[in-house]
Amino acid sequence: MKMNRILWTFLAVIVAFSVAEAFLDRKAQQLVNGICKKTTDTKYCSEVLVKNLVTPTPSNKDLMNVTLREAERFSANANFFIGTLLRNAGDERPDLQMCAAAYTIVNIALRNAVSYFDEASYSKIPKLEDKVAKAVGICKTDFNVPGYKINPMIERNRVMLILTNMAKIVSHMISS
Ligand SMILES: *[C@@H]1O[C@H](CO)[C@@H](O)[C@H](O)[C@H]1NC(C)=O
């Protein structure tokens, strides 16, 4: 009985994965591969796009929509996360405050980018993406966070830069 359940779970996972793989049409999959190969984490990039696109034949605008909204969501979560770290912070407080400042800039810029997207003011978006990439650099990660072996902002900065890079690549596709 128990074995059966494990087997079914296993099968369900396989089916879920093949559906995700087969969701985009061939041309869209090539488009996604082309974008993601230009990033530092092809796998993460395509997972984000495949998971969030709602049509098998996405336009460049659909790709931009998903990328900007994911970036905005991620930065809001990172900002909230830093807030939770600050609540019990000791010596690392000033460093965390720099990260909080950084991610506040990042989150505002991305919220504005999403608004510009919604108004179809695409030409205003690349400037904000540059602002985001710069602001992430304000969050230095050479400090210890109690309870973490590795500073958790290292991974957040890494992902934030991938999402920003994706948004930049897609912006180029829209403006050209
Ligand atoms: C962008 O994505 C959001 C959330 O998925 C959706 O509600 C909205 O209609 C999309 N906008 C465009 C222009 O595709």
C-alpha cells in the first residue's frame, strides 16, 4: 500500500514534468532557450518562464510581462526577508540595513517597470533595469548572518541579477 503511494507520487511528478516541458510550442521553446542561454543560470531562467507563461505561443511582450512581474515579486520577498533578519540583528545590522536600502530601491524600480509595462511605455524600462542591477551591488554580502552558514543574501542577489538580466534581454527584443 505504502509502496503504491510512492509509485503514484513518482509517476505524478514525471507527468507534471513532461507537461511542463511540452507546454511551450517548439518556436517558443527555442525563444526561451535563446534568452536563457545568455544568462548565468539557463535552468533557473527557463523554469521561471515555463512556469509562469500562460500561453504556449508567447509574444515578446508576454515574456517581458512574466519576467518583470517575477523580478518584482522576488525583490518584494527579498525585502521582506531582510526585514525578518533585521528584527533580531546584532553586529550585522548596518550591513543588513544596506541590503534593505538596496532592495527598497530595487523593488521601487521594478514596481515602476511593471507600471510602465502596463501602460506600454516600453522604452522607459531599460533605464530601470540598469538601476536595479546597480542597486543590487549596494547589498554587500561579506558579513555573517547568525543561523546561516552562508550569507543568505548571496543567493538572493544572484537570483535578482539573473531576473534583471532576463528582463534586459527581453527588453532588447521588444525595442528592436
Ligand atoms: C501580465 O501578467 C499579468 C499577471 O499574470 C496579467 O494579469 C496581465 O494581463 C498581463 N498583461 C499583459 C499585457 O499581458
